[in-house]
Amino acid sequence: MHAACMDVEFEGLGFENVMLAVFLISLRSRSALMTGKYPSNNGLSQFVIFPLSKSCLPLEHKILPQYLKELGYATKYVGKWHLGECHENCLPTNRGIDEFRGILFGQADYFQWVYTEKHGVVERYVNDSVSLENIGTHLTLLEKSDVKEMIVAHKGKDSPLFMMVSTTAPHTPLQTTEEMYNTHDFLNGSEPESIKRRKYLAVEVWSHDIIVDDIIGETIQSLKDADLYNNSVIIFTSDNGGTSLPYRFPGLLEAAGNNYPLRSGKGSMLEGGVKVPTLYFDTRLPQKYAGTKRDFLIHISDWLPTMMHLAGNDSFDVSLDGVSQYGNLRGSYSELKKYCARRELLLSLTNYSALSTETLCGASDAAFRFEDWKLLYGTESGVASHSVPTEWVKPAESPELPDITGDSCFRLDEKGNQVLRCLFNLKEDPYEQTNLYDSHPQIVEQMVEMINKMKAKRVQNIFKRSVDINVASRMYGGHLVHRSNYCDPAIDFPLQPVHPSCISEFSQDATEGINCCNSCSNSFICSL
């Protein structure tokens, strides 16, 4: 695996059903990718890791680059880390990354490299130290040069290379250079939607002309020059859908992404939030597979065992939620066997106990997929379900596209509280317009049982609020920079099971769930 991005015109495989485990922010996808486990099982199922907080992906987890290092890979990483920085053991270079250049938090001012004015700590790192070199340069330009330099430096080395490129763009804030902004002069309206969309395309498309087309083009040429290209795998994917409508979480008010005709977007458990385009290029595949499209369930947690399998190790930790998609990717795919590797996946399972002292468990939201069926199930105060708009949004540059409407997912329960209840058949209804919750009670009942069985395996969330900036920062070179070791991993984010009283919050018995998903012992759903 030589890069994590690819040219959008590349002649590789495309996927119809790429589903991400998380529904709110990219952190969950990142944690699932790195651990091979659902966020509810790795401690990061709730909100984000706030900047300057005593939070970190629990150190008990072995992550993807550590697995690959054991197989002899050199490991390099460019871009956004966002898996914790409060302790030196949380940093990339102590978690299997040989060389790191990027930002530590979830977003940054593209020129000043700080999270926000309130959290004004410079967050660009080179390996294990803060870097002030070239501060003021747009981050996408730095990421371009970082990728090229790392590839060139690996020329002639005996070890294989794993490189992950997690670009800062197009995350908010939508900051562009004049050159970037002027690229999209066809969006010349003065209304806020057009201006935001133009800025979004500037940091997305213009910077991706640099990050994807230019960088990957030069990367591929470097791989060819180093005689590595003919044994390379390149994967291009995303962490969540675009933010298509503003909602009340920090940094997500500049909504200019687009997922049309899918419903909703980032922050939602609907398809616009969790289904993303993915391209897979493998130079070892026969040319006949170039440009083909495949329809099967793949979860972002699947990439860890799949990459391990591609690297020559098909023996995986039994605690992983991800499964190897090697068979679907290496040419043995068949439409008749599309559910062989995976028939079910958990799209979301959260609680919000860290935000409130009222209850131990807090309110819950869940989303679960079994083959073509998808269930959304939320309690009356689930933060995610009630904060994210659920409409279909057309891009500002295409007002001529048809409007899409459909059924609401919200209703009142027996206590008069608004709750989330939706069931869709995605084969018949890919845009989630028709809510089948009331017409298929048996399917709902049995899918809730499956969710409850997964609830019984959850671990406690490690979410923490940001600490005082004076505790977590220091002055260096005239700038506030990150201070290391202001947390204690054993105290602040241990990996531990969720409290037993939280397990049976949904209406079904969590300890007697039917193992339909793998064994087909549930004859009702498995016969569908």
C-alpha cells in the first residue's frame, strides 16, 4: 500500500455500497479504520476528541500501522491525525508511524495552523515535535510537498511502504487563496449559499487538483521510477458524507458539501452521512477489471484486515469487527455472493453520558444494516438524531435537479417524546424516501435484538471536554504550542466495558439476541 489517495480518473474498481461505521464526525471513521473495530468497541463512539482534552484512542488498541510494521513495512503519514495528543504515547510516532507530518487536531486554520482563535495552539507537527517552518503557507500546499518528499526518500529502500494521506481539506474553516477562489467563477452569485459552495469547491476541488491529481500523479511516477508501482495498491475513500446543511456543532455551520441524491449528510445516520465513494486500484489485477463497479457491503473497519490480507497475512485478531474483503477485491467477486464477506454492519451506536450528569447511560442513537434493510433507532434526547437536518440538498450550481421528498423519521412515543424510528429497504429505496417501520414490525423487532447484542459488547466512551489552555500549552518561538503529557492514560482514557445498567436501554433483551447476522439462525430475516 503506497498511498491513501488516487486520481479520480484512475482505472480501478468502484464500489456501490461503501458504508462507514460512524455518523457524526470523521473521528469515528478514523478510529474504526485504525483499529478494525466499531467505535462503540474502541472507546470513540461519542463526539470528537476535543482539542487540548485528556482524550486519546485507548493505548490498549493495536492499530493499522503497528500491524504493518510487524510485516516489515515502513510507515508514513501526512495530514490530519485526530486520535489524541495529550500524552506522548498518543502521538503518531509512538503508534507505529515512522514519519509523520501534519496536524494533531480535527481541523485547523489553513494559514495559522491553529484549531480556533480560542484554542490558538499551533498544531502542525513533524514527527514528534511542533513545526513553525513556513507558517502562513496554506496547509494543502504543505501536504503536497510532504507527500512528494516522503516518496522520494523511500526510493531504493528494501522495505515495502505504507503511506496514509489524510488531507486537511475540505474540512472547515473554508479558507482559500485568491487563486483557489477564482477557479470557480461560474458560481458568481452573491447569496451566502453560492459563496460558501464556491469556497468549498475551492478548498476541495482546487486543492484536490494539487492533493489528488498532482500528488498522486507524481507519486505514481515516483513508484514507477523506484520499481515499486507494479506491486502497489492505492485506495481512495472518505470518512463521511459532506456537510450539506448547517447544524449546531462547532465548525459545521459552513455547510457547502453535497451528497445529492442521497439524503442528508455529515453528522447523519442517513445515507448522505455514511455512504461514500471509494476507488480501489491494484496493479496486480488483470486489466479487464479496470473501471468496473462492484456492489457489496464494506465497512471502514474492514480495511485493516483487508490490508493485512493484501500484505500477506490472513490471520486476524478475533476481536476485530472488520472482515477481510480480499475475495471481493482480488477478482473472485460475484453478484450472487455479494453478502458472503459481510451481511451486516453497525453504522452507529452512541450514548451521551459524558455530556450530562443526569444519568449514567445518557440517551442513545443506533443505526444498523442487515443486507438491504437499514434501521435507525433513537431515544428522545439523542443528540445526533435531533441536531442534524434530514433533507435532500441540491448543490448550489445545479438548481435544475429535481427535488426529492420523503417520509419523516421522527415520531412521538407513548410518553409524548420525539424519537427516531425509521426502516428502509435500500435495494428498493436507495434515497430513503419511504419509511417502512410500521409495516414491518417483525424486521424491526429482530434488528433491534441485533443492536442490543452489540450493545452488550460496548466499551466506555473516553470523551472529555477541553482543559484550560494554560494547562495544555506553552510558548515557543513566539507562538503557543502543545504541551505534552498533561494527561494520564491509565486514569483519563482506560479501555473498559460500559456499565451493565446501560446495556438494555433499548426495548429488547440484550443477553438473548439472535445470532442472525452470521449463522442465519434467525429464519425470518435470513429468508428475506
